[in-house]
Amino acid sequence: MRILFFLYFLILPTILFSQTKLGDDSIKPKPMRESDTLKNPKDQKVATMDMYRFISIERDTTYLDTSLTIQREYSFNYLRKDIFGLLPFSNEGQTYNTLQYSLTEFSPYPEMGFKAKHFNFLEANDIRYSSVATPVSELYFKSVMQKGQTLDAFFTLNINPRLNFSIAYKGLRSEGKYINQLSSTGNFRFTTSYNTKNERYFANTHFTYQDILNEENGGITTISDFESENPDYDNRQRLEVYFNDAESFLKGKRLFVDHFFRVNSEKGENNLYVAHQFNYENKFFEYNQETVPSTVGSSTVYRFGDSYVSSGINDQTHYNKMYNKVGLVYENTTLGKIQFFADDFRSNYYYGKILIFDDKTVPTSLTRNINSVGGQYDYHKNKLNGTFLYSRSVTNQSLSNLDAKLNYDLNEDYQFSFGYQNMNKLPNDNYNLYQSSYVDYNWSNDFKNEKINSITAEASTPWVGASVQFMTLNDHLYFENTAIDESQQIVTPNQYANTINYVSVKLNKEITFGRFALDNTILYQKTDQSDAILNVPEIVTRNTIYYTNYLFKKALFLQTGVSLNYFSSYLANDYNPVIGEFFVQNEKEIGNYPTFDFFINAKIQRTRIYLKAEHFNSSFTGNNFYSAPNNPYRDFTIRFGLIWNFFN
């Protein structure tokens, strides 16, 4: 809380902006002219909005944007992005069920796992680097469900045109409305961008420290109590849950450096660069449960099966990763960029002991040492730009990645993009190794690589925005519940021997009539598989009707409306806190239930104020709303928040 208090006065966060893809010049900040920093106010020039830039590691650039649009309304949430296709749990700071499978991102390298805990964990490609004409700060605040708040503070400045610093912290504390549901998280990040005066050397670096603590109640024990609409249970604390003293904890630190040096002294039509990327990361996951048995009515249940200890479960998983990538880049102003690279990936996923059973041995660690080589071609010219990448391992581990993207901007109204990816992916480490005080949560496997083929196409036109994806999955890895007793969750990893075909079509269109507008997004998904392994709702929709207008001699901009969210019923994945993962279940369908949100937003100068009545139909359309089979969705809640920018 002291860090929050300090950064509150430092002022803050990750800016919401309109995204624009730039050419090769986006890799460096625009230098300010001397005339921009004259001491005489009469001679000083006004900084334009394109001088406030935020650059991703892929060199995509966005600009500071303080407007109030319907997209800003969709992004005003804990993740600070549009969460269409994600279904939040009832308390802020908990996990999300994935409705839109095409949101899943893949890396050919093995990751730690525990993916349900990583929705708010900022990865290296989530960090933005700044270049600003004057200091910028942003403050994000939003109320939570009960007893707490969430705050995101961001501050950045250029010491000079060639050196930028930014510091930010996002903190959350929310008790929630159910027993044992507290969320307490923190995301600290610090970035630096630098280039030499002659613009031969450029560097971006960041440091992050993140911790995500969740009390885990395992869901409610008696669904009938919740669905009965008995007023005695309107106080959700009266609903019985599986665990009163369990919690999970994920923390991680990362140091990241991305820099390059131009070999030729003067930049010309032909240039040669030496590039290097370094990523060191340390992670730790812990599951604690003081009381092992659960009480369901008058019965005693061992939810996760037998355990080696009668109380005080404390499962700990450690993970270290170091990644180095060295490349040689040739740039031609006509042909584009050609890069050849080699990388070194080293990781250690480990526990404190070796487990020996009658029929198996579970080792103490899983160590990786992978070397790959590859090439990348980038073309950015006029209306056409594309990136083509291929990499393949040269060590014993089989790993490959072919990723091709092509974008064509016909004009401001018509843009098209196409993509193809063919990936041979190593399994995440927690599929192959896990140790726990629970007897059935100990395994050592040697799964085959996952094979992923994906084709995507997108179009943005004045009539409609559309995206299509077709994906083929072979040797798909997943978690499943193998318990015979329906009161238990014995979750283990498995690999699907057959092929899964997945297709999605997403359409969005906004219709305006005067000061009213109707914004529509609809997603259709379908899977073709022999068994119910990859389960998704066929239909997901979001429809928002809203009104905008200027009031009080244009001193205030008003935005107000109602949003409808809906997804068709399906066998949703369930959540298991011991391994921090979702797993396949075939017992209970959720969905086929609309939720309505009413919002009133306003903008006064650079301050955007948000007021929302979330799920206001919950009290009169029945208690049949869930985020996962035993975890109800959010009740009716009124929440308030703001985003406040400071800059000259």
C-alpha cells in the first residue's frame, strides 16, 4: 500500500490510444528540434499529439488518445483492454474463462504453465516504450465488488530527445462477495529507451515485478441453493464453498533488453545492423490449503482426493528462464529488411525433492537447453507491409515456427490482412512435471509436441469489420477430471490422439442514427472433433446501444447506453486452483443467459469518468449465470471509476 500511495502522487498508467502501424522509422523516437524547447514561451512551439508515442517490441506505434469512445468503454476494466471473448469470474482480479478460443496465443518454446493465473501477468510483448515531448502521467481508478479498489498509475518523461523513462504500478485489492475470495495483485514496471546522438545505437529495456494472490474457495458446494433464488442466499456469504482457507500465489520478476547497432556510420539506402535480445525471468507458483477436508452439508468431502498430509498443504513450483537472441539485419530502402538470427533458450522448472513410488519416479526438475536458427523478412512500403518468419531448433528438441503476416491498406476506409502459422510446439512444463501433497497430483510425462496450423484473414470496411480463422490442432494437450466420485476433482494432463478442427467468424458493425449508435459484435465458432475436448460456445454476441452529446457549452461530453452480452450454452471448462489451470468437463453446461450493463460516462477536458450498473438484470431473470460450473458470474453491482491524464 505504501507503493500505491507513493505512485498515486507520482501519477500514471498504460495509455489507451488509437493504434497505427508505422514503417521502419517507428523503431526510434522522433527527435525534438531545439526550437521545441526554447525557454521563451512566445517562441516555444506547441507539441502535437503525434509527439506522444508508445512503441511495442514489434515496433507498432500508438499515440496518446484522451477521447471517449465506445472502445474506451469496452477497455475500462482490470485488464485495460477489450475483453470480448473472455468471461470474468465473480470477483475482480480472479481468472477468466475463454469463450473465444482464437484469443489463445502460442509460443513454440515451453512455458511454465499455470495459464489460468496469467491473464493479468504482463509478458514481455505487453510492455510499451515511450517517447513524449513533455512529461505524461495517467491515473486509472475503479471501484471493485467489495472492500477495496484498483489503481493503475503511469508516469513517463524524456530526459532529452534520446532518453526516456517510465514507471508504473497497477494494484488491486477486492474482498469479493463470496467466502474466501479475496484478490490482491500488483504489477510494477519500469522502462527505459535510449539512442545515441548519431542514431547508430538504440535500446529498449524494462524491469517488471508482479504478484497475484487469490483466495481460492473452489466454488459453491450446492448449486441448488444458488439457483433456488431463496432470499436467504442473496447474501452470498451464506452459500457454502469447498474451501475456507485455501489460496494460490504467483509472482515473477523479469529483466528484458532489446537493442541494435548500425554497422555503417551513416544511414543510407543499404544498412547493416547487429541486434540482440535478452530476457531473464524468474517465477514462483504456490498453492496453500490449511484444512484438507471440505464440508458439504453434513458430509465430509476430500475434493482433490487423498493427500500425504492431514493439514497444511503447501505446494511450491519454481521456474527460471534465460533467453538470448542474436541477429544480423540487412536493410534496403526498396527491398525491406532481411534478418538471420540464432537464439539460446534455457529454463529450469523445479521442486525441492524427488518422489519415488512403486510404479514411477517423479524427478525434482525439468531442465531445457534449446538452440534455434531462423530468418525473418520485413517489408513496409506504401500500402503493403508484411512479415515472414521461420525458425527451427538445431538441438535434440524438435521445435519449429513458420509465421507469415501480410497487411494491405487500400485507403483509410479499407484495410485487409492475412496470416498463416505452422508451429511445432513443445509442451508447457506443468504438463510434463508436477509435484503436490495431493497423491493424484504427481506426474512425470513425456508428451509429444503439439502441432498447430492456423489461417487468418481480416477486413475492415465502411460496411462491416470481419475476421475469419481456421485452425487445425494435432496432439492437443489438455487437463481433464479423471475422478470417479462426482464430488471430487482429480485433474491430470492428457494428450488427444485425433485431430481437432476449429473455425471462427467474427463480425462487427456500428450503425449510427443521429446522436444514437448501435455497436454490434458477433462471433460464430465451430469445432470438428471425435470427442468433446475443445469446447466453445457457438455464438457469442455483444450489442450496445448508446447516446452521445456535448453539454454545458461543450464543456462536458456525455456517453450513456446499455450493453447486452450473451453466449450460447456449452460445456465450459472448469477451474482447478491446485494447478492454476482450466480443465475439460462434460457434466454441466453454462450460458444461454443474457447480461445487461447500463453505463453513464463523461469526459471533462482530459478526465474520463465512468459509472456502470453491471448485470442489472440479475435480480429478475433467474440465478442461472455462471463463469464456470461451480462458480457463479457477477451479481448486480454499481461501479465507479475514472481515467485522468496530465500533460502539457
